[in-house]
Amino acid sequence: MKLPRFFLPVFTGIMLFLAFGCNDDPDSVGALTQPSGDFGTIQVDTFYATSHSSIKNLLYTSSNDRFMIGKFQSYQAWACLAFYNWPDTMIGVTITGGTILLKSAYHFGQSMSVLPVNVYRARASWTGSTLSYDSLSLNTVAQPPYNYYYDVNTRYSSAIQAGDTDWVAINIPDTTMLREWFSTNSDTLHLNDGLIICPDPAFSNAIRGFYSYYASDTSYQPTLYINYESDYGPNTYVHKLSSSKFVSTVDHASLLTDPDLIYVQNGVSYRGLISFDSILTTLPVSVHRAVLQITLNKDKSSSQFNSFATPFLNDSLYAFSVGTDSLSDGLFYALSQRSTDSYGNAVYSFESATLANLWLSNYSARKVALSGYSESISFDLFTLYSEAAEKNLKPRIIITYSVKR
């Protein structure tokens, strides 16, 4: 519809008023309508890290959806696996053999290399949270007997070679052990503590992950097949209810090779701890936005990222606030967004306004800790630039804020 010429100036004026009225940025006219003391000057400042460290963290792997076995370079992972809670109809049956099927989920190292493993009968409970690689590998709890966790005389050797989606089988030829497992459900004599599975260090060149009983797809769960004699002849019983965990290690000296880099190591694990001692001190301020940025040193990182449904999770870090003891205080936790800078470096960014406010109010230490997204189910290594790097590579937090007059 064509407007009459008389209405054109009025219509134009209204449209200009609406357009400028929708502007997000305050203008001088708006500022004059409120007391000047209510407005501060908007500032954007970048604050750089002042120091860093890489600290070891104890992982709890019993409730993860996968467990690890293998050796790669100076990394090792030993697995513990047990099946339990049989139906009454299976207690005391005549067992003739058994096989465990495991579904591959991950690898770190050489993808299709053969993984020779030794499988031992466990002789003590390993389900607590304090089991370490050192205790298990020494087969002791601080003192003799040195046969505490597993029976060195009950060993089965197997060679695993599989892709990340294949099934592997571990045959259990010891029918005496299997019969003791199925002799009772009230295991007061530790007849069924399961198995300890460790790599043969002379030949292993990969760490492989397998789905646990906590896998969301129940068809991927570890499965025990028991061959037994029934009244109607040979039969096979299939059982899935199980528990598992893994313990791991890496040589400290071979991992933390450069004091000017920050190491975030999954699976063992090490976390990066970065200090920001020179941030805002002027109060009162209002933090409008804060973005923490960390840059990856790709050449010194080792990654075999998991296949998650959401692609960005394949390569992500967590940032979290800590107390004066450098442990998480539970007040801030953020997942990274990954981008690439003009030099081709991967940059991890975290929305961190909450963190900046915690620092300013002294609720948290002026530090941030970093861990890998898949810290408990992979061995990926993120090596990050520290405060010793060139300015464009340093860890930094960019804070947009206003200071009240």
C-alpha cells in the first residue's frame, strides 16, 4: 500500500525512533536519566597466568562405563574384573569350561597391535577406592605376604588383537576356579574375587579400553559364558552382572619433561593448575563477562579421542575452581569450547564470570584447575602453554567489567 506523502515524515520518524530504541548499547541520553553514581566505566582487560604446576589426582574407576588394560611407552593399566550374584539354579553345577567376552571401546598407542595379557585369579577384594597401581603390581598391602591380591601360580595367557569396535575372548580353562566361583553366593572365604588382568610388559604396545557393566548399551557389557552339564546334557549359561576397575601409572620423568609446559594427563591422572595472582583488585566492580583461554601445544600432546555422540566432546577440557589446598571446591565447573587462532593453534575457551567473581570475593583461590573431559576412560594427553610462553600463547582470562564511581 502506498502511503500518502503527508504521512511519510511521520512514518520515517517512528521507524527511526524504534530502531535506535532497540540498540543494546547505552547512549548519552539514557545515561542522563539516571544518577551518575549508578554507572561505571565499562572496561575490558586481559590478565595473564603468573605460575603453573601439574598435580597428580587419584581416579575412581569402579563406576565408569569402560576399563583399561595395556602398556604403551611408560604408561601401564591393569584391570580387575569379577562376575557375581549367580541364580540359585547355577550354584554347585558341574562346570566344564568358561569364556569371557569383552567389547572393545578405545585404544591409546598402536591401534591394531597385539596386546598380550596375563590373567591371574584374584585372592583379595579390590573393590575399595584405595587400590593403587603400586599395591597391585607389587601384589602386597604394605607388608608380606607378597601374594595378597592375586595368585601368581594361577595364570592364563592370552593375546588380544582387535579394533575399537571388536569383541575379544579370554578363555578360562581352570574349571576348579570356576566351580569355586559357583559354589556359593555368600562368599565369606574369598572364593570369588574375580580376575586381575595385566599386560605383558615385554610385548605390549597399546592400551585398550573395554566396555564395563555400566555401558548404556547392555549388549556391550562384559559377558561370562559357562559351559556346564545339566540333566539334559551339555548346556551354556550366560551371565552379565559384573564389576570392574583399572589402576594405572606413568613414569613421572617421562611425562613432565618441560617445566615451561602444563600437562593434563587422562587415565593416570595429572591435572593442570594455573595461578592468576594479578587479576582485578579494585572494588567494587561488576563483572559482566569473563573468558578463560588456554592454548594447546599440539606437537607435545598425545590424543586418541573417544567417539562421543557430540563431536566437540572428542577434544574437550574441564576448568574448575579450587581452594587453598588446590582441590576442587565445587563452586565452579565449566566445559571448554574449542577454536583455532590465527596461527593454527587450538584454543580452549571457558565462560568464567562465576570464577572471576569467586576470585574477587576470595571464596576460591586465584587458581584454576584443568582436567580432560574423558579423564577416567582414556589416556589422552593435553600439553598446554604456560605463563613462560609468548604473549599470544599464555593462559589468560579476559574480563569485561565496570567500576562504580
